[in-house]
Amino acid sequence: MPVKTLIQRSRYYDSVHLMQVARRLTHLAGVEDAAVVMATEANKAILRQSGLLTAEGIAASPNDLLIAVKAGEKDLDLALGEVEKLLAERTPERRNETEGGYRPRTLSAARRATPQANFAVISVAGRYAADVAWEALHSGLHVLLFSDNVSLEDEITLKQYACRNGLLLMGPGAGTALINGTGLGFANRVPSGPVGIVSAAGTGLQEVSSLLARYGTGVSQGLGTGGRDLSEAVGGLMMLAGLKSLQEDPATDVIVLVSKPPAEAIAIRVLEAAALSSKPTVVCFLGGDLKLPGETPNLVAVRTLQEAAYLGASRAGVGLPGLDDRLAEESRRHSSLVEQLRTRLKPGQRYLRGLFSGGTLCYEAQVIWRDLLPEPIFSNAPLSSSGPKSQSRQLADSAISFGHTVLDLGEEEFTIGRLHPMIDSDLRIRRLLQEAADPQVAVVAMDVVLGYGAHPNPASELGPAVSQAHEIARRDGRGLVVIASVTGTRDDPQGYDDQVRILESSGTIVCDCNASAARLAGRILCVL
């Protein structure tokens, strides 16, 4: 299909509003894809990968608004003709901004309006984020830096300043926190309790905190660090600061640490700091080869987010069966289910497709599949580990699946000009139907993430799409297995039980957690 571009010179809009406009454009008749973004070089690079960058787009400056639409010839001009109306339209969110009373436009104005505040949540364009974070820190505020595209150098100096001054600088790209019972960013509604979490992974924090709630306990504090924190360059500054604050917190009895594999020297530093306290500490460095230092009776290392939550709850005093017994019971349930699900498949159906909205959940699933599946796993966000068991490889083209393919749909290549898949299901639905049409696909696995900021009813869109995927396979004389997990609680705005019920009614197999869903999917395929 042809692509047509419209450039509006020196015109700026809030990125969320632009994403909402792009989404509405893609719903217009005849439109295959659309993007509405500022014409930065980073945005142009991603548009190029998506096939939406034209010569006009290449020539645009970073201060220009770039609108690109891929559609049939007769629909292109109609779609572009709608853009101005959509840009000018006041969404419910924008009406609230103008009709909800005084809203400070600057950090200093917000400080004057709320002098008792000691915390700032920053979500602005990346090129401004570091400056705003500096202003907040110099004002004595702890910071959740939701923004990404902050330079590594800025992150290091911001965190060094915060540590010297007894402040938290969570981020950049820290999407989730639970502070004194209040969820910030993407967070779930969980009870207060004795387990404190420090996580370098947003959906990792969500999965662990939600499972803790379902296992019968709660969270004292949930601190995000940003994904680069445990790199050699940053040095684990915020993981160490968060750990120290929880060790000193009288409301925290048990600590859980979550991350993808840290740099080796930083992992040692964090574990040595954790061993200084007598508080039980559960460490989940996903996919890492964790070696605990010396005699450390308070430390336990686990492989999955499920195990981290389960042992965290156990050490907090919840009367749970032993972890080995719990996993053995799950294995028994899966054994009979695996045989039943395999009967749906035809010869030639041998591949797995993972469609994830949560980057950490995508990573955890790959760690599990690496050990279960004899063939390599291709991904746009492959595992960082190396060695003979490294079965995760970079996907050549994220638009085209190959073999076992696992996608993190929250990566920038998919979200440019679009809302995140935890908010907007459109891209995942399109990819689900694409995978269902592939005669070699046997199993599709996906996560559904609930909570503040997420889609208000994701199952209402994903459920019908799963039913459609099953119908595509049936028309071709095949079966299809769709497996999901739901990250959330009964108290979330979407309602955990309601979401599970809707998904199951569509033929989706819903497992207790992401790790369980990955194990079930892997067992179905490991001998095919």
C-alpha cells in the first residue's frame, strides 16, 4: 500500500495525544497503519523500519509534526483530511486538564501549590527530562523519572547526586513504583504488607507485587530503579540505595530484589550489601548465573518471578506449602493438560509465538523456554546471556516471525506513534491474527497486564481476537493453543477474576502466572 506524509512545521503536541490520534487514524476505513510523531531522528529511524518514512519525512526537522498514513489510494486523502480535526479535538483527558481547576504548568509552580510534597513524578520528552529531574532533586524531592531517552551520563550524575543527598532517583524509564501504599505509573492495587521490593524491571515489580497479594500478603514499598541501573557504568546506585532504605525500614520484614542479569561486579556488590542485613532477602536476577557470597543464611536465589513472590510470601509468614511441592503440583496438572492440548495440533505445527506487552515477562518466558526447547528462540529483545545454552537470537525483521519467535511489543520499534500495548491492544491483535494464519504455529503465549494506567478492559478486546484466531486455524483444518497469564489482583480497576473469565470463554488457557504459562507452552512443544 502507498504511504503519504503530511508535515506541519514547528508544531508540538503532547505525545499521548499524538498516539491517540494515530490510533484513531488506524481505525479509519482502508488504513493499514499510521504514525503521528515529532520528526526527531530517532522517530524517523523507527518509521523507516515500519515502512512509513517517505522523502518528505526524511526532510522534516525535529520541531516538525510528521503524519504518515499507509492506506489504499482512495483512502489516503480522506484519512489525512481527518488529521486536523482529530488534533484539535479535546479528548476527555484534555477536557479534564482545562476544566478541572488550577493545574501547575511548571515544577516550581507545583512546589508552591503543594509545599508538603516530597516526591515528583516526571514524564516529559526525553530531551527535557534530565533538566526537570535536576530541578526536582535540588528542591529536595525524591524522583520517579518515568521518561526515557535520558543519556547514560545524565543518569549517572543524577543518581550520584541523589545518593549523596539521601534521595531516590528511580529511572529513567522507571514505569512502576509503590510508595507508601500509592501506585505510581503502571502499578497494581495491592495491600500494604511486610515485603519490600527493589526492581530494575517495571512489569517484574508488577508481577511480583500482584502474586504477593494473591499469595496472601502485601507490599511495604516497591522501588523501581530503571533498566540500566545494574550496568557496570551506573553501578547499581539505586538498587543499593533502595536496598539500604528497606533494610532500615521498620515496616519491611522481607526484601525481594528483581532484575535482568546485572554486570558481574555489580551483582557481587548488591549481594554483599544484601548479606549485611539479617532480613530475609530473595534475589531474582532473571537468567543470571547467581553465586551467593559465602555463608549468607538470609539470602536465597530464585530463577523466576513466581518463585520470588512465593518465597517472599513464605518468609513473611504466610502459611504456604513448600515451593517444591507447589511446583510439583503444577507439573501434575500440566501433564494431563499437555496431552489434551497436543491432540488439537496437526503434523507440521511445531512453533511457538510469544506476544508480550511486558518486557520483563517476555524475558522471563525466554529464560524458561531456553531450557525447554531444543531449537533457538528468535526475539526483538533476546536474552543477554551467552554460552552453550544461549538459545535466544536477534530476530532479523520484527515484522516477520521465524521459528520460535517471541516479541516484546513494548519496544520502541512497535510503540513509535502508538500507545503502549498495555494500553492499546490493536497491534497485538493484528499480530495474533497474523500468527494464527501461519500453518506451522502451534502455540501462542501472551501476557495481560492490569492495573492503574493499563487498558480499562483488555480481555474485552483480546478475548474476541482469540476466538477469531481459533476460527482462522479451524478454517484451515488445524487447531491452535492460546495460553495467557494475567498480571493483576482482584482489587485492580479491571478486576482479575473478570479478565480471566472473559479470556477463558474465548478458549484461552489462563495460567496462574507468567512463569507457569511459559512452562505449559514449552512442555506442549518440547517433543514436537
